Amino acid sequence: MTEDTIRVGVVGAGANTRDRHIPGLQAIEGVEIVAVCNRSQASGERAAKRFGIERVCTNWQDIVEAPDVDAVVIGTWPYMHRLLTVAALEADKHVMCEARMAMNASEAHCMYEALRSRPHLVAQIVPSPFSLRVDRTIQRLIRDGWLGDVLVVDIHAGGAFIDEDNTMHWRHNMDFSGLNVMSMGIWYEAMMRWVGEASSVFAQGKTFTPMRQDEQGRVIGVRIPDHIDIIADLACGGQAHIQVSNVTGLGETSSATIFGSEGTLHFDGSALTGGRRGDSGLSEIEVPADEAGGWRVEEEFISAIRGQEEITHTDFATGVKYMEFTEAVHRSRRSGGAVSLPLV
């Protein structure tokens, strides 16, 4: 498929879908969003009116099975990702699925197997966006030996005081988000781009707001941590510490530091800095224009469908790896011991 119009159906018009995916797709020549389905008829109609989408469906199956839909964008919470992805692939539709990939590793594997049996289809997980601008530069510096041997990766995501509002967000609810914890898997995905995957995981976490109220005012127990610390052995021989927290007010916000035998790289979400043995401190590292990345998720998805490129951000194989890491963290928290990767 190269010149034909690509017709897209949207299931789940959440904030990221409204802010990024729908406008991004509509900006591409030869792409038409023909239908949308959201949690309610009213919210679907609001999205349709805002973006000029002609058809509003009340059942996601109407989009997945529609003969005039070539590709499905899944913007729901994770609890629907496996069901919708497998159904869309079985209906011979291309799939863009919002992060986080699935509820757990088993669901992620199921999605991947559904894709592997249909190699003519394109499937993409919406990628970790934090480090897109600097990824290629970090990769080059590591590849060229600027760091020496990778020894330690230290990632912190936090800086906020504990949420005093006890309203239950879907990210607090394991029934909707599965084993995903805050931005943990998203940071792990970014780390994999730089230094590869973990070979074992040890984790501890704490839930400081154990009860929250849902939309109906029902009090529900919270099983997802507000703070988590992870120690991971890396396949490359190094070690990683990942701390993700919603309770570290005025503490370190989002940053990642890679310590090597000959140098150090630090990324704080805006600037990339570094220094080598003998330097007095870190200084800014220029990201060349030909290395600077950015958000091109929708463009990559459509170009892959047209056979012009392959999915790199993020393919299902990578999604499976970060969901295995997510499940390993959960298992370690429950058992109190280290968990090896890949999962058996």
C-alpha cells in the first residue's frame, strides 16, 4: 500500500490521542480518520465534532470490523489493549496501540504472537517520548567508547509531593492499568535504547495512599505503589538503579545518568551534559541536527504501512521486553527476591 488513502478508526479518544495522534494523522496526506469510539456516546461525539470525524461508534467492534477501516488507533487504558489489538489484527487491520503495551507480560506476548502470524500487518506501541531528542547522540557516544565500559545507570523520576486528592485515577487502579507503575516502564524503554535490557530485577515499593474513591464515590484499595526503587543487573555487565516516585516533593525530577569507566552522561529532560576522566565537571554536549530526534509516531506508523520504513519507536518485540521488566518488578516486590529476565 503506497498511494491509496489509509483509513483510520480510533478506539479511545483520550488526551494523548486528542493532542497527538488524531492531529498527527490528519496532517499526513492521504490519511483519513473515518470513525471514532470513546467510553461514551457523548465523549465520542465531542471528539468527532472537534476533529471533523464523520462517524461515531458506540461499540469498538464496529470499528474493528468496519470494511472501510485499514488501521486502528487504540487509545484506551491498558486493560483493553490486548483484546482490541488481537481483534484488530485478526480483522486484518494495522494497529497503533497506546503505551503502556498491556496489563502484564502474558498479554504482551499474546499481542506479539498475533502480529507474528500476520507479518503483512504493521503494529506499533506509542513510544517513550522523554529522550527522543538525545537518543542517537547517547547511542553514538557509547558505541564510540566515549564512556568506556557502562558501569551504572541511575534514573530518577519524581519531584512531586504526595497527592492529597484521594480520587482514583486509572493509573492507580490495577484493574485498568495492570502491573504498570507510574512512568517506570516508559523510563525502562528509554534505558534499553542506550544500554540494552536487564538480566535480573530486585524491587521494593510503597503505597502511601492505600484507599481512593472512584468516579461513583466507592472506596477502593490501591495496589499500585506511589514510590518504587529498582536495582537491576544489566545484560551489558552494568547495574541500574531506577527510582520512580509520586512522593518526593522538591526532590530530583526526571533525570538519567550513565556512569562509565571513562566518562559520565547526564540527561535531565532538556539538556544532555557529560564529562570524561580528568574533567572538572559536566558540560553541555551538543546534539547534532542530523542526530536530533523528535515525535514522529504517526508519521512512522503511516510510512510503515506504505512500506517506506520499519517501526522503530516502538515495535512489539520491544514492548514485550518492557512488559516482562514490569512483571519482574511486580514479582520481586511480592516475593522479596530477585527475578531473572527474560521471564520463563
